[in-house]
Amino acid sequence: MRCAELTLLVDESPAEVLDALAGLSGFAAHAPDVRSVAVTPDPRHPGESVSRWEVHFRSGTLRWSERDRVDRENLRIDFVQEDGDFQHFEGSWHLREIPSGCEIRFTARFDFGVASLAQLLDPAAERVLKDNVARALTGWFTGARPAGAVPAAAGRS
């Protein structure tokens, strides 16, 4: 199973970032490979929703739906694929308050379930995943930058 991890810093509070990430609207607006994201809150389970994703990958489109669980107390969002093109896809967003705002740590574990193509598909999927997360967060949040980088001017839209 492949793991993709990315840590960014933003100049906004963890609560603001958590609320925005829970809605997922910034992905389609700021990540060029994300074709669409539709979020449906689950009225039976407060703090949970189902999101449906379409993402350009290589010469096609990856599609999946995932269950997203927001844990406001621990500044965390966990997600797990319910159905779609991955054999396995799960991960989390973990937020931590820092003096200048918020640290965002994204982690995803995935497997396409095609062992013969894993050496080709998995590294490409990891790159696309990390690139899209970085692009979305950089365009979405004020001062978004990789952990260890100097703040730069950016803004949420």
C-alpha cells in the first residue's frame, strides 16, 4: 500500500481551516486535476458526510466516494473510500495550532489493487495526489506554504 504525506502551514486558525476543509469546496476551485467534488452531509451521523470525487489521472478520470468524519475536538478529518476506482483509499487531515496560524498534515494510504501495475501507477498517483493537495491549499488559504518555508502572500477565495 502506498502512502502520500504532505505538511503545509497557513496563516489562518485551525478552526477556520477545519471548517473550510470539511466543506471541500476549495479543491475543485484550486486544483486543476480535480474535476468535481460533491459533498452530502449524513443527517444520521452528525459530523459525517459523503463526498464524491472526479479527478483527472493520466489519460482518464478517477472516481470514488468517501465517508468523511470531522472531529472538531481533535482538529481532524478522517476519510475512507466507500466505493470507487481504488481497491483501498483512506487518510486524514490533522491540524495543529502554531504561533503563525495552523499546520495542516495530510496523509493518504491507497492501493489500486493491480500488483502488476503498482510500480507505474502508485508513484504517479502519489505525485498527482500531493500536487493537487498542495495546489488547492496554496490557492485556498492565506499564506499557505510547505512546512519550513517562509510565508508568502496568498489568499482564500
